[in-house]
Amino acid sequence: MYPETYKYTNDHEWIDMATGRMGVTDYAQKQLGDIVFLELPEVGKTVRKGEQVGSVESVKAVSEIFAPISGTITEINAGLTEKPETINHDAHGSWMVAIKPADPAEAKGLLDAAQYAELTK
Amino acid sequence: MEVCAGWDMPVEYSGLSDEHMAVRTRAGLFDVTPMGQVELAGKDALAAVQHMTSNDASRLDVGQAQYSGLTTPAGTFVDDLLVYRFANDHFLYVINAPNVDKDVAWILEQVQPFGDVAVVDTSSRYALIALQGPLSLEVLQTLTDVNLSALEYCWFTHGEVAGARATISRTGYTGESGYEIFVPPQSAVKVWQAILQAGRGGGVVPAGLGARDTLRLEAAMRLYGNDIDDTTSVLEADLEWIVGWNKGEFNGRAALAEQKVKGLSRRIVGFEIVDRAIARHGYDVYLDGAKAGTVTSGTRTPFLKKAIGMAYLPIARTEPGTEFEVDVRGRRARARVVPLPFYKRPKG
């Protein structure tokens, strides 16, 4: 269900530490329902862990997306902002931004797949 | 689950968008039991109803219901409601769940000058189930001997549904054709399950508070606490059709008549968001760069697939086509006034 290669946050983001790409989890998309808008930051922006990097909005609610780790935004998935409903079909394949970590050791504080699955039980 | 006036209520079952689409294209079943009921009976009941509500209840036949305002002397809303005429001298109010205690106290005060009228809060005697959507008639007809085809919009009748004593009312809060069914609480689960069972083949689904809100907004039905309250007048809410000008005195009549003569300073409008954004309840509205009000209701609707909403604007700026801005979490989104309602059900 939750890819073993990703790390997860209590706020329902995932991050692939190999590439720095991150998104929201399948659990999060289910809670939101039909996603209609996605707002992303500019490339080059620096973010601190836990800081807002964007927002994802469904008919029901708007939900902030938080940076799982501190670093610099190196890529944004502009295509996804055009088709945000993709997140509902494939949350773990729908990366939003890539973050170049400022301190890779921060990843140790994140959840692994089993821990995250436990959290959302 | 969300707590609504002390009731645990599902926001959604299968998903807000699915439920919304089901009501527009098939039918959805809502539990609206938290709505309050107050009955007024006695020789002077009509006079009391006429005094405290804005619409003309004398125009109701027995078996007919009307949308109305429970108005203050300022012509604003204590609540909005449906007034049912059960008998010549027996009326039922259906009021908003969060307002029940406030309304009952208000109503008791309003009937004081009238001689023969008893007021009873009968909220606990009714569960209220709403079946809404184009398949409503066909599905409900399989569970009742009442000839539903003969029941016109805003009329009601008594009978049985799935073997339970029921009052069936052709009313609703979705902009779709449908029924609101009053049943004794002990029969509610049976009736609910029987309707879902009867509708399963046609794709009837249970629907929650989320879809109820997006559906009513598409149909531009006002929500008390969002679009109307005791600071907004019936005319400002663009509901002059529920003002019974021909019936004589009622709470707020003088204030509303004065507003009509002098002209309104503001009025509710419908709008669409032009940019890619959703305006929601409470977001600030800007005209020519200056704050001019707030969004009273806003969403993106699953059927029209547009971000729509309502807001009060200065009267000079209420013409369809007028542009303004909404502050969407720090970003200004362009909005345009459009005629209400956003959605009108196809006739036929």
C-alpha cells in the first residue's frame, strides 16, 4: 500500500529521499475527496521542515502541504497543477515538488511505511 | 462525522462529488432529522403565524407548505423555515437545527398577544428523511400507496412508507425534484433501509451534509448562518417573493417597506470565480481594491464544475457581469456577478 522506499510525515506527506520528490499520501487524497486545485511554490525557494510548500484543494476543503525536510525546491511538477485529479488516482506517483535536503540527517525523524500505515489505521 | 447542533452527522458516505452527482442524475437519500419542528394550533394560530412570518400563510390550503422567514421587527431573519398547513388552525414549522432553542423561545414570545394558540416543540417526534433527485418519485412510489404523481411541488400528504406512518412532502433543499418524509423516530431506520433497497438498482445512494451544502448552493438556496441571519433583511437576501405584502401587519413589515421605498444599500449576489481558485465562506471581498464584504457561501460544484458563491455587494455593483475580487488565502482571485440560481433543474 505505502511504498517501502518512501518516508512519511504525520501530516500525510511522502518523500522519496533518493530523488527528493514529495507528494501527499493515498490516505490524504481519500480524506480530501475530488482534488480540483494544486498550488505549488517557485523553484529555488528554500523551505524549513514543517513549513508550508503549497496547498491542495478539493470541493470539500483546502489542505496545506508541508515540507517533510528542510532544503531548496529544485523542481516543481507543473503538469500536475493542470491535472490535479491525478492525485486521486495515483497519490504515491503524483510528485509535487523536489526538495534538495539541507541536512539529510533530518530524514531520520520521518516515519517508514509500516509506521505510517499504523498511524492511519 | 461532524457534529451539527449536537447531532453526529456524516459529511459524506461514498464521497461528496459522487453523492452530488447522484442527486442531479439519479437520487440521493439524506438524513435531515436534526431539523426542528414546532407546531402551532388553535383558533388564533393563523393570526400568530401571519404576525411572525414574512410570507402569506393565509394563501396555504390544508396540505400545502411554503418557504418563509421568521422575521425580526427589522425585517431580518431569526430563521428561515417551511410553514406547513396541517389543518385550518394547525401549522407545522420546520426550522434549522442550530436554531431550535432560540426559535422556540422567540415563537413563544410572539404568540403572547394571541389568545388561542398552543405552541409545542415536536422535534423529537419526527425523523426526517429526504429523497432527492430525478428517480425520487419512481423509487418512493414502490413503497407507498399514496399517488405521488398527484403531489405537486410544495404540497404534502399523510400515508404510509414501507409500512410506517409518514407525512410525505414534495419539498427539498437540493434544487432537484424530491420528497421530505417525516416518520416516527422508531421507524426511521426501517424507512431509510427500505428506500435504499428500493433504489439500489437505480443507483440511489446515501448522501451527507457535504453534498447537501454543494447542492443547495448550486440551486442558490440560502443557508441560515451563512447567507442570511439577523443582520440581513429579507430584501437584501433577494427573497422578496416570501414577503406577503398583501397580508397586512407582520414583524418587519414597516422596515422592509421603508427599504423598498428608499432603496437597498446592498443585496446578495451570485458569483463565479474567473481564476483558478475556490472562494469559501468568510473570505473577504474587494471592490476597486477596498474591502467590501465577505463571501457568505462558496464552493466548487461537482455538477457545474465551477467555483461559485454568494456575497453581499453594494447595490450599484450587483449587476450581472460586475467584476470584483476575493482574497483567497492571500491571493486575489477575480470574480464575476452572475444571475441566480446557478443551476435550474431541467423541466419535464
